[in-house]
Amino acid sequence: MGFEFPILSDPDREVAESLQVRRQPPHPLAAFPRRVTYLIDPEGIVAESYDVGRNIKGHAEEVLGHLRARNG
């Protein structure tokens, strides 16, 4: 199975730190970054960001809706 887009892994948490999604101690989930999705345009600019939080159920449809709107 392949994806038509790049997938990022961040084991050293450098990207999480640079995007300010890393939780800081004493937060009980400090070992885990917040779940955030970024919509990046063809020029590499962040067009939208979505803090998934507890909106897991509606998250994909929200992002797809924005993609559809952007692509007409």
C-alpha cells in the first residue's frame, strides 16, 4: 500500500517542538504530542491547521471539505 503524499515520523520530537504541538511537563500526556493535521499547499505553505483533539470522528470530513473547497 502506498500513499500519494509524504508521511512524517518524528521520533526525536524536533518537528513537534518547531510546530509548537509538544505538550510540556507536568501535563499527564507530555510524552505524546497533540494530534494536529496540517494542510500544506503546493508552495509548501501551511494553508490550514486542525487541532484534532477529541474531534476524531468529524476530523477527516472537515479536512476533506476544505480540500474540496480549495480545489473547486
